[in-house]
Amino acid sequence: MESYEFIVVILLLSFIGLIFTGFPIAWILGGLSIVYLGISLALLNWFDVDTYFLDDWLDFAIIVDRIWGQMTNWVLVALPMFIFMGLMLDRSGVADKLMVNFTKVFGGMRGGLAVTVIIIGVLLAASTGIVGASVVLLSMLALPIMMEGKYDKSLATGVVASSGTLGILIPPSIMLVIMADQLSLPVGNLFMGAIIPGLMLGVFYITYVVIVAFARPKMAPAPAKAPEFTLRDALGTLWAVVPPFFLILAVLGSIFMGIATPTEASGIGALGATLLALANKRLNFETVRTVCRETMLTTAFIFGIFLGATAFALVMRSLGGDEFIGGLLKGLPFPPWGVVTFILFITFIAGFFLDWLEISLIILPLVAPVVESLGYDLTWFSILFAVCLQTSFLTPPVGFSLFYLKGVAPPGITVQHIYKGVIPFVLLQILAMIMIFFFEDLVMWLPNQMY
């Protein structure tokens, strides 16, 4: 192993080790970049080791240009707008109406409340894309009702956590926006490619709940006295679905039909969510202030990691880290499909300790060129990678959906209930990955039809 390759390994090990300190990831990435830049320049000056293109501290000024490029990237302008849209929609009262009306439709059947939560999770995912907000909202709306209905605590928490996590995959998804930026892919292609896999996951969840409800009725019982479902209830449910449906149509439809770019569509979504809050009499100064503040904090968090990851990637490439990792992957004694499987396995394990954002910014740009060189389509691989990253929200110890859920769960629900409840849904996500791996058209059919 050459000197620079040894430093790449030490750099990666240092990053993995510092993760467990609890220090902010953005500062870890930025700090390691400065330290190892100094080491690489010392090697250059003292031992005449090639560092590819960083020959002096002044060369690191290129990071300023790259950061400025991130700040002026029109694709990334969509991020704060989609975040605002999701947070405003969560306060618009739309989910409350959906919960009330869908409970009337499905509440009388075994597992009906759980099915209701999954359907609302899919609708929220296609309207918001903010996992934390969706999990908290579903927890506050559905868990008390499911506990009152004598649902098994593990099943109830698993349904809520996994349904809320759909927002990171079903478009408009901020994860897909970031992936498109990192890999220079059209955002619209990723949005279209994610629709069928996202809906397929929702169907998997509903199928699992129905099977459990009939195989083990005590886990998801039907109510003793279910109210009669009337035509008025059906019309009320339809009316509750119309607003989020038209919001989804306005955002995704404008992108898919070529009427608006994703950035312009994000503005349409933000305006539409605000109008829904106004129509439901939930719009006031305090709501606007809170949503704007949370949008600012979330955007700052994402871009903080962006900046740290940009510096980290620059130093990695200055040491030839991308070529080193590419050579390692290509040197594995596996066929091409085995290499992709190995990458997904490493990503799955990384999801136990890293958030999806760090994985998307650090691991994805390193492995994507290798996957493309093996003859695979990057749009297909990006969606497969995104489904794999969904598991990071549900796998301990850093599964954020688990923390969101525990923070607002009713008394009596323990961490053990939550961990036990999400296991079947993680397995269903793995099943979805297997399906996408063997049936590429699940991702590529819709983009191919549109273009």
C-alpha cells in the first residue's frame, strides 16, 4: 500500500471513530479535512508523495469556489422550499381531517386503524417529504387511537415509524434532490423512478398488516361496535383527500409535464401548503414564524453538512481516495451484481451509525462511478440506494424515526416495543430492494414512458 493510500484508510477510520463521540458531523468532516490536508501537504514537501492536485495550502482555496457553487446551485434552492412546504402542510390540519375520515372507512375492520395510518403516511409522503414531521404527526394522531383500540404496541409503533419514513423516498423527496445534485442526474427522472417503489412499499406494509390482523387477531382487533359507514362518510373522505391530491398534482404534475422545473415546483408547493393552512383557518403569525424558523434550522443543518462533506471530498480526492476505493471495489472477487450487493450491504451497515444525508454526500459519490462503469444505470442505482437508506431511519442506534416516535409516544410504550415493531418493516424494505434489484423496470418504466 502506497503512502497516500495508507492516509486515505486512516482518514476514513478517523471519521468512523469520531462519529461515536457525538460531535456534530459537519464539524467532524470539516475538521478532519483541515488536519489531513496538512498531513498530505507535509508528505508532499517532506517525502515527495503525489497529492494529485493540492500542492499548497493556497490550493485549498478551491473549496471556496465549490462552496459558492453549492450556494448558487438552482437545484438546491428547491430544498428550503420543499422543507417549508412539508412543515406548513403538517400545520395545515390536512392530516387531522384525513385521520378522522379514513378511520370511518377502515376503522371497522381488523387492522383498519393501521391501514389508515399507512395510507395517510403515503399521502403525507407525497405532500411533505419531511420524515421527522410526518413521524411526529402520525404518532400524535394515531398512537392514542390505536392504544385505545387495544392494538399491540409493537405493531402500532412499527406501523407509525415506517409509514412516516416513506416521505424520504416518495417524491417530492429532499433526499432525491440531493442525490440528483451529487450525481448530476435530472431530478425529474429520480422523482418518476421513485414513485412505483414508494407505492410498492406502502402496499407491502398494508399486506403485512392485513396478514397479521387475520393471523393474530389480538394484535390488531376490530372494534366491538363499529359505526355504520354512510354515503356522507364516503363524501367526507373524498373531500378530505382532494386538497392534498391537488397539491401533489400541482407539484409533481408540473415537473413531469415539463411545465415547471423542480425548483419552480417547490415554490408552487410552498404556496399551496400555505393556502391549505389558510383555508383550514390554521394560518396565523405564530404558524408562519414557527415554520420559517424550523425551515431555516433544517436548511442550515443540511448545508452545514454539505460544506463539511465538500471539504472532506476535496481532501479525499487530493489523496486519490476515489480511485483507491474504486480500485478496491473493482478488485473484489465478485461479478458486477455482487459488487452492487456488497455496496448496498455496506450502506445498510453504515445506516446503523450514519444519517442518510452523510451517506448520500460521502459514500454515494464514491461508489456511483464504479456502479456506472459496471454497466448499470445510475437512475436505477440511485433509487435502489435510496430504498436502502430508508432503513437508516429504522435501525438502531441512530434511527431518527425511532427517536422522533419515542419523544411523543404515549406512556407505556418503551424503546423495546419500538425496536421490536420496526423489525418486520425493515425486512419489507430489504424485500423491496431485492425486487428492484431483479426487476429494473420497477424504477425505469415510468421515466422511459415519460421521455
